[in-house]
Amino acid sequence: MKKEITIISALLTFILALAFPMTIKAENTKVLPFTGPLDYSVSDNWLYDGVNPENEVDVFIVAPTVDTKSKNNSILTSEYRKRFTNAMNQQKALYEETARVYAPFYRQASMNVYSMTDEASKDRIFNNAYSDVSAAFKYYIENKNDGRPLILAGFSQGADMCYRLLEEYYGGDSEDAVSLRDNLIAVYAIGWSMTEEMLKEYPQIVPASGESDTGVVVSYECENGEVTDSIVIPSGTKAISINPLNWRTDSEEADKSLNKGSVTQDSKTGEITSVEKGKYGAYIDPDRGSLIVTGIDTEAYPAVLPIFPEGCFHLYDNFLFFMNLQENIQKRTDSFLSMAVDEAA
């Protein structure tokens, strides 16, 4: 068994090293605001543009960080597009059975930005990235959505961008904001913290409280119970999370028998290559709000990237509970559509 774990660990490390090669040391540098966002009327600026059109609802997915080479914002080179596509194929696999899929290319903040010490430059870099995401979302709503129910989704930097979309577009009493809220199935913002401070400032950010409520945010970050500080949940921060095994927000432990499948995926196509049921349980840490994975060997799931401490399972957040997430995406969608039918009757 130990040999098997070692082989799995080595394989995962190799795959992730290809996807996320060693970052260069971040340097503080003068960063200028973008002169303007990408033009999303241009088809080349969309990775997925309505994939799986037979599905009744839409998902707008924002990519996680894939650029480990740039000093600040990414440039849309062919190499970057390839990395972006590989990472997003894994994300798409969660949603494609339920939704018509949209995902824009954007000039994201590179991995190196997370270790910058110049906070003003760091903020400008993320604002640059968001300017593309915001423009893509605006274009999607005005030209592609056509009033269809919508899932917002993102992992890591993508989750951060989803929160920003909620902040910009979903608050207030305008007709557009109310319409967006009414059409929101859920937001899957995994791998980036939701906090009480965010909820107070932006009441349109509503945490999920169960397995089928709608218009809510599903969020968690996986750890081994020994982590005290990370870029996702800094020391002194308490994240607001939900457990994807029992769909509770308290610290009641969910047994591994509730885990419907941890998966491995092809690092290029996103195809699921193995599913193992009942592998890990989980509970929410009452102090940090992180999702503590039980029965896991930390060595089998290395942090890989130097910006994460050992015991932080950030890179595996989706993989560890993949089948539960996939089922829940469909369940919340069914709940939303059922309510819409009841209201129309």
C-alpha cells in the first residue's frame, strides 16, 4: 500500500510539475493599468463558446492560475493558451453534463504575483486581470446568455474573479442586478476564501447553507489540519465553507463513505482516468474554516508549488471530492429549474 501511495505521489508531482513549473522569484516592478480589456466579440478570445448547447442552463467559468513565467499579467501566447486549455478541460469536466459552457481567455495574474510584496502593484495586476473577466462577462450577458439560468464557476484565481463579478454586477436594486440574481443557480468559488467581511460589504454574496439552495456560493479549501497560514486562508482569517460530503456548514465530520468519488484526470484532455469511492472524509475546521480531509496521507498529495505550505491540498480541491461536486451541480440546477416551474404555474 505504501508503495502504491508513493507511485501516486510521484505521478501527481510529475503531472503538476508539467502544469506548474517552478516559479521565478517575484520582483516588485512598476505596473500600469491596461489601456483596455480584450475584445470579446472576437471568437479567438473565447476558449469555450457555448460548448454542449443541448443543456438547458449556462456556466461561465473563470480559469485558475496557469501562468508561472510572467512577472505580472499574462500575454496570450500560444504556449499560454495551451496551458490555459489543459487546465480548463479539467474544470469543464465538472460542469459539461449539466450546462452549456462558456469560458473566456484572459490576461490573468501570474503565479509569481502571489509572492510580491508591493501591494499596490499586486492590486493593479489583479485589477488588470479582472478588467478582462468583467468585459467577457458583460459581453456574455448582453450577447450570449439570452436570459438562461446561470452558474458562475472558478477555482483559485478563478474563484477570486467570481467574487469580483458578484461585487460588480449582482448588487443593488437596478433591473439588471435583480435579473442577474434571479437567474443565478449558484456560484462554485472553490479554492479562495469567502469571509464575513465580504458578506457585510457585499450582501449579494450569500454562502450556501445546504445541498440544494440556489443563488448561493459554494466554497472550501482543503488542508490536513496542521496548516496555520496560506495565501488562500491567511493566519487570523476564518473562511466560510461548506462540506461537499454532507453539505453542512458546521464542524460535523462527514465519513469517507459519503465520498462518491475522488478522481484523477488526464492533464490535457480533462478526461477522468480513475474514480475511487469512499477514499476520504472531511470536516470544517472550527477556527480556520478550512476543509480538513481525513484519512489522507499528506506525502501522497504534495503542495508542489512553493507558495503553498505542506498540508495545503489546494491543487487537489476539486479532485478529492469531484463526484460529489458534479452531482451537486446537477442537484442545484434541478432545484432551480423546479422552483422556476412552480413560480410559472
